[in-house]
Amino acid sequence: MQAARPYVMAGALLATASLVAVTPIAQRAIHLPTLSIETQLVDESLLNIPMNLLTDIANIPYNEVEALNSVAGSLFFGGNWWVPSATNLWGIDTGDPTHIALVTNVFAPFPDFSQGLGGLQYQLDGLLAAELPVSDSCDAEMCFPMTPPEVITGSTSIDRAIGFLNALTGQGSGENFGLFQNWFKVPIEDLINGHTFDDATSPSGPAYADPAFGFFNGDDNPFVGGTVGDNDAMPWNGQTFYLNFFQPFQNYWEHLLQDPATDGDISGTGIQIPTLDEFGRSLQSVTASLIVAFNPFTAGSPACAALCDIPESLTTRALVDMLDPNDSNPMIQAWLAGFDPGAEFPNNNATPDQVNAAIALLQTGMFNLTPEQLDGVIGQLEDINPALPALAVNAGFITDPGYLAFVTEPGSEFEPVYGGYNPALVLPDILQLFGIGEQTSDVGQLVDPGAVAGFDAAWSTDLSALLGGFDPTEMSANLSNLLGGFDPAVLSVDWATLSGGFDPAALSTEWANLMEDLTAAFVPDLATSALSMF
């Protein structure tokens, strides 16, 4: 019995060792399939990245053509940049998010990165709308304290600069200095945690977002679109914005993990191929929109004098229409349709009142005068020569009294007295100084030969009748006969008669008095004015 015990002990040890060796193997066999399943799920998602990335790269040409369309749509939507309007204000107005979109679409042609909720456009739109809001003190009609400027030195340009610096440095309070009052007031921390836009409205009326331009109010980016509702609310009014510049990258990463697209021009790949027709139409739209946005010869622009009375064939509308002779470009046709009375989406150009305000505020004289001072200057100029006030206004030395009245007397009609700043009238005014011709404020009459004194109706008759039967064969006739009794004594006509009584001696005296008055009235202590800004 005792001799058998070692064998029993050895058998027990072998059994125990086999259990220890078998148990871990069984546990691994059960656990490995679970790990294998989880790894497979991650691998399937990551495997989508190369295909989606290649598709995005292949779609760059198509996205760039779409970016050109966004450039055109933005410029069509924003209207002319030379004239203040609801889409052309100081600060971030309804037209600015579309301008941001055109930049991001051109330089970042990946829609899932730049567009949509949380994309790069959304982040930039929200940040700028919060930090650079429009101001009621600078709408399309007035922009205090630059236009009209406070009379300080008597120089319009200097007084505008002083007003701007006063507003910039916070010297003053109230409406006249509200230009920067609400700029950079929202802390970045509040934007990160969530900032809700309250009472964000346009101070200059509605802006219309035609769907043909590609910008509308929607959930994909609530900052892009025209004003909303009857209260001219900005598209971001009531929206809660979260600033997160990592969100565009997260959006794009999630796009790369998605199943590859199976549509597109190349079946099953998601690749879009732009056609030459689409590319040409985009260039056509961009060209037309550049004319709409930057043509300086439009009513209200300081580059086009007075009411910008130019031939109809040279207007912005005519030039844009000329670019689409077949009426086949939807974007151009949508903009042209905005001129029709009762159009669903009118063009966002300046209204007639805004045009008149732009003319009265921007086409002013170099001397900044109060109404009383302007009346005094005009009176003294009239004492020298009745034609001098018109010359001083048309040449840009002083402001037309009708312009100043429109600005300083709310509700008054826009009625220029001398035609406003208008270089086309300077030459007739100079002739009028010497009693030659008749003064006119109608630019159209200046190019009409029938309206100029001394022209006969025979201007438009047959050339032979105009020459009165002149026979070229008689060119060799005696010069005295050809001149028909011309009397050289007529050349000695009295210069005083020609100039209508103009007296140079009186001019020098009156001009000296005028300069003395201007110096006394409009050149105060500049040092005091400069110190008042700080």
C-alpha cells in the first residue's frame, strides 16, 4: 500500500497540470472572436477614407465651377458697392455672409468642410456678425459723424476725418458717435459657450435673396440669406451660435468616414464632371455680376456726377442684358427680372431715397458750411457775378443749397438749385460769366446742338442747303467777294459789351472781401480741434 502512494501522487500532479494548461486556451478561444468583430467594424469605416478623399479631389474642378456661381450670386445679391443700400452698410449686413461664402468656396472647394451647419462659412459668419454688427447711426441714408460732418474747420475732408477719429476713439456719445459702439463687445468665451442674436435687424430695409443666386434661409447655414419677416430681421436673428473652429474639420472627418457616394456623372463613383457649357455660363454670370457690383456709373455713385444722366445703352441694366443675348442664363435673367414692378425678389439696389441721400452726402463741395454760411457765400458770389454761384457749385467748391437742405431738413424734397457737383456744367458756367450762351442744368442739353444759342434749325438739314448753294468751282474767286463784304472794324467791338458789363476791378475787390470772410469764418484754431479728438 505504501509503495503505491508515489504513483497516486504523480497521477494527481499530472491531472492538475493538464487543467492549468487547458483552461487559458479555452478562454482565449471564446474571447478572440469578439475582438475580431470590433476590429472589423472600425476597419470598414476607415477604409472609406481613401475613396472619399480621391472623390473629393476629383470633384475640385466641378466645385470650382460651383464656386464661380457663388461669386456671381453673391455680387448679384449685394448690388452696387458704390451706393449705400440694405446690402452695403457699415458692419456685417445681409450681403456679407454671401461674400464670405464666395471666398471659402473658391479657396476651399470642399463643401463638407466649408459649407453647412458648423462649417467654415458658419464659423466666420457668426464671429463677424457678433463682433461687427451694423449700427443705426450708419444706415444707407446717413452715416454719422462722417456724413454729414460737423462743421469744424470748414474743410469737408478734414471734418469727415475728425468725425471718424472722434467716433473711433469714443470722443462723444449718443447717436452721432454710435459707429463703433457695439463692435467687439461679445467676449469670445460667450461665443464658445453659445451666443444668441437678439433684435438683429437691418436699419435700411429688406434685402431679398433670390433662390437663383444660390443663397437662401435654411438649416444648412442660418447666416446666409436675405432679411426675414416684416421687421427686416437679419437671417441670424434669434439664432444661437457656437464658435468652434474645430467643427469644420470634424464635419469633414465624418464625411470621409461615410459610405462613398454612388451617384455622379461617372456611375458609381460620385464624381461630377463640369461641362464646357456650365463653365462658360459661370464665366458669363461672373462678368455680369462684376458690372452690377462695381460699375461706378450708376445713380448715387460719387464717381458719376449729379443724377448720372448717361445714355440708356450704357446703364448697368443694359450692359448686363447685352451679355445674355439669348436670355439663356438663369442667374442673369433672375437679376433682370428684379427690375419688374411687383417682382417677387426685387434687386437689392439702392432705393430712390437712398440714391438721393448718397448724392446729397457724397457729392459735396470742398468747403463744409452751415446753411447760413452757405447762403452768405452765395450772396457774395452773386454780387461779383450772377453766374459765379453755379460755377462754384458745379466745380465742387461749395455744396448745392438743395443738397444741404435735403440733409439738414428732414422730409424736404431733393431739389438741386444749380445742378450739384457736375464738371459737365463748368464750361457753360464759364461762358455764362461773360454773357455767352444760356446757363442750363440739363446735362442732356449740353450735347444737343439745337439747344445751344446761335445754332440754327438748319443744323439737321441737307448739307447742300446748309452751305447755301456754295459752288466749289468758285474757290478761285476774288477773296473780297468770297468774304462778302466782311468789315474788319467789327473786330474792335467793345469787350465790356461782350462780357455783359463784367468789371475786373470790381472782381478783385469783391473777391478779396469774400476770401477775408471765408478765412474768418472757416479757419478756427486747428490745434484746439485736433486736441478735442483725444
